[in-house]
Amino acid sequence: MIPGFFTGIWHAAIDLFYPPRCVLCEKTLTGEEKHICGECYHSLPLIKGPRCPKCSRPIRTRNGEDQLCGICRIQPNRKIKITVAASEYQGLMKRLIHLYKYERQQFLADLFARIIAEQTAKTGIAENIDLLVPIPLHWTRKRWRGFNQAREICRGISPLINIPVIPESAFRRVRKTTPQVQLNVASRTSNIHNAFSVRKAKYIKDKNIALVDDVYTTGATSEECARMLLHAGAKSVSLLIIAR
């Protein structure tokens, strides 16, 4: 009790002399704001309107209804059952993700976890998820970055939607690959093929799994992960992401 009391005083003193500021605009935060101010939060390009019910791509339709996008219509056999994207990858969200991944602002994982959890609750798919699985990083990449961005987000999501996270040793990236962002669409599938391995199938067998990642572009990485998880006995694989 006493250590907690003094810790509270210490934090209050720090906030008094060094008040927390928005990581995007540097505006001083109020007591209820965390990491970003309310104005910047409301400026995030969150996906609120009609979206493709399978891949979460925003749909601009006349009647305002959710419809399958053109890509999902011509590729109906994708391994990912459903994708829930919280935001579009542009504007302030793109800046936040860059701060998180490349400027090592690891504390932003809590913000991303909350945003994804809110979107997941709106879709109702959390009721059909048994296990959260972050997209694995190769150990060399993790050592360079200092953390696995997807696993940190998973840790934040887990208590919010009451779904456990798979042990890190159960599903791993076993082959170092060229970063997907450096490749064209045609090269990404071959680049990521057989880059992942299920090491402990007991955690996966007969489970409805939700992969978790930061950004969705072509979907090659998540599709390869889903292929390996389904081969190991997963019942279904969905995808939760910050932005697409």
C-alpha cells in the first residue's frame, strides 16, 4: 500500500513538471487522454462506414451497405476467414504506426490494442475466437527492432476481449526473408513461402484462431500463416489488424 502511495506521488510530480504530450501534435494531454489527444484521435482514419465483410476493405457504395469487394469476389478461396481492420493506412494512423515500428515507441501498443479491441467488439467475431496468434518475427529482425510489434499488441488485446495469446515457442518464423515492403506483389508470395513453422500443434488443433498484425497490404504473409495453421489442425483463421 505504502509503495503504491509513493509511486502515485512520484508520477504526479513528474506529470506536474513534465506533463504528458500528444505524440502526434505535442499538445498537453488532459487527465483522460493517453498517448494522443482527443483531436488527433478523432482525426484517425478509422473505418466506420461500409466495408467488405471478408477483408475489411472500405466500400463506397450508393446504398451504404457492406458488400464483397472485387478482390474477394475473384479470390473466394483465401485461407483467412474474415479480416477486421481498425483503420485505413494513411494520414495520422500511418504516422503512428511508423513511430511504433521504426522509432521504437513501444508504449503505443496499448493504444493499438484498444482500437482493435473496439472494432472487434463491433463485429462480434470475438465470440468465435479461441486464441490470439501474433505474426512471428524472425529472431534477427526481433533483435534489431527490440520487440515483436504484433505480440505486444496481442498482449494488450488479450485482457480486453478475454482471449489468450499463444506461447511464443508454439508458432515461429524459421526462415529469414526479405521485408515484404521491399517487394512487388508478384514476389511476396514466393518470398514468404514456408517461412513459418508450427512447433506445438496442441495449442492450435481445433481452435478458431485470430492472427494479429499491424498493417495489411497484399495479405501474402497472413495467408501463409493461415495455411500453416490450418495444416496443423486449426478450425479457422481470421485476422485482426491496425490498418489496411
